[in-house]
Amino acid sequence: MKRIEELYNTYFHDVYLYIKALSHNDETAQEITQETFFKAMKAIDSFKGDCSIKSWLCQIAKNIYLNQCRSEKHRDSGELSENTADITVSFEDALEDSEQSLKIHRILHGMEEPYKEVFSLRIFSELSFKQIASLFGKTESWARVTFHRAKLKIIDELSE
């Protein structure tokens, strides 16, 4: 716990300024910075040290910000029904619940490629769709569709 507090005190301002530069909104930057440290606290054991801790925190913050932008874009355009939004929320909750997480990992273990790898890269490695597309030599749209299909397969199996 002390380590998270040290990270918070050391990097809060840097993460906040990074998100403020992206969002141009003080309130959004504060919310996302808080959520970043909450996620980092939960995932600190998975930090591999491949990059600086500041880069890792900024990547988490950027992913949260981009997810929020996508969510707002879908909500504003009416592309997602209320039912789909509920499924997404419950899916994210399921990932945080360790028992559900184990079920998801079991489902993922039996899933065919490329769905398995795309889902893992997006969720566990927190890669962008652009990065995933680059790895596969495909388009960003392909990565998004493949991820979405993998997520739907997992949700479908979880509901059985």
C-alpha cells in the first residue's frame, strides 16, 4: 500500500497533466487520474518493468480516456442500446471478480485464434486497436471487429 501512495504522490501531477492535455478538461483529467491510480493499485503486481512506471501509468490513463471517449461517442450517436451497455458493464464487473475472471480465462483458453489473442492483447496487455492491427498486419477495423466478436463469444458462454 505504501508503494501505491508513493507512486500517487510522485506521478499524480504528471498523469493529470497528460490527461488534461488530451481532454482539455480539468474535471475529466481529475476523474481519469483518480481511476488510473485505482486501476494501477489493482494491477501493480502485473507491472513487468518493460517501460518506466510513469509511461505505464500514462498508458493506463490514456486507455481509460479513450474508452470514455468511445463510450460517450456511442452514447451520443445512439449506436448502443441500453441492453448492450448493461452487458458491457456486467462484463467489466465479471473481469474484476476473481471467480468470474477464472471462468473467463477458461473460456478464453478454449477460444480459437485470432479471437483469443486479440482479446488478450486488448484486455490484459492494454494494447490499442492500432497496435493489435499492426501485430497481425491487418486494419484497425479488423482488430475492433475481432475483439468485439471475442467479447460477444465470452459473454455468450458466460450466460450459459
